[in-house]
Amino acid sequence: MPISVREQNKSTRYQHIVSVAEGLFLERGLDSVQMQDVANEAEVGIATVFRYFPKKDKLIVAVAIQNLERILPAFEQIAASPKTAYERLEDVLNYLLEEDQHSSQGNSSKFREAFESYASFTKEPLPDIDDYIEIQKQISNSLNPIIEDGKTDGSIRTDLAIKETIITIINTFGTFVNNVVLKAPISFLEEDIDPRIQQRLLKDILLSYVRPV
């Protein structure tokens, strides 16, 4: 059944508010941005913002969900490629690395790190957090073709617990990449251990662990 013009307008307005909020959260921090700031930047009334998001935390989670959803198509495309499991695992790590190194995508990883830190310190579960967790599950499930092929195609060591190893490698690398982005302004690093050098070294270390001898 076709979506009505009214529903399309509501969806467009919702996405606009979420996108504006993400930019403000990145610029000023999650705690500093007020709902009125979002309304002003989005050029809508404060009542409109509250109609979609009765609480600020609901808006924060909506931004986090939209942010995380951007990863899913890329993971699905990588997992569905005809390459070996090892090559696809490397492609996933390269995607996470490239996400950090491109400005707009780097902001995506920066927001996710800030959001997950924010969520871990809240006294009560955030509204709609189950929807955020569901996207995480979908991303994890998108890796199943890599995991299954890794058990049989000979590109990954057969003495490993394949699923646990692949998930751990991706989570470890993603967390490290995001952490470097978030902490770069307050970290002292010598020139020869630039964050990008560290990222590439960790990628090589993790991949060497699964590569057959």
C-alpha cells in the first residue's frame, strides 16, 4: 500500500530532526545540547520536536540507531561477496578503518563511542535501547556467511572456534578504532606511533592469528 503524502512528510521531518541532532551532539556533546537547540537548528517548533521525541534520551537513541544502521548494508555486501572468508574478514576490518579515516564516517564512529559511553552511565535503561541492540544483532548476523565459509574453505585456521574468533576480532578492532578517534585530542603520541600506524598494526596482528600456517 503506497505511503500517503502526510506519512512521507512525517518521516522526512523525523529524519531531518535526527540528522540535525546528530550534528549538534557531535559538535557540543550529548549533555550540552538542549531540545530547544535542536528545534532552532532544524527550524521547527519545540512542540514538533517533543511530538516525535518526548524525552531527550529518546532522541539520543534515535540518532544512535540511525548511525548504526549505516553500517549494516556495508557488512551485508562484504559478507555476500565471493571472496574467501579470510579476505572478507580483512574487508570488514578495512571498512572499519576507512570509516574512521573519512571525515563524515569518522564522525559516525565518534558518535557511537560517545553514545555507548553515555548509555553505560545512565541509571535506567534508555528508551528504545532494545531497538539499538536489535541493529547490533542484525550486524552480527550479517557476518554468518563469513563464519560458515571460514569453517570449510581453508582460508582460516581450523583449530579455532571460528564464530567466537571472528566476532571477537571485529569487536576488538572496531572498539580500538573508535577509541583512538575519541581520545585523539587528549592523547600523547610520539610521531612514530601515530594512531593510524597502530590501527594498521593491530589489523595485521589480528589477521595473522587466524591465517593458516
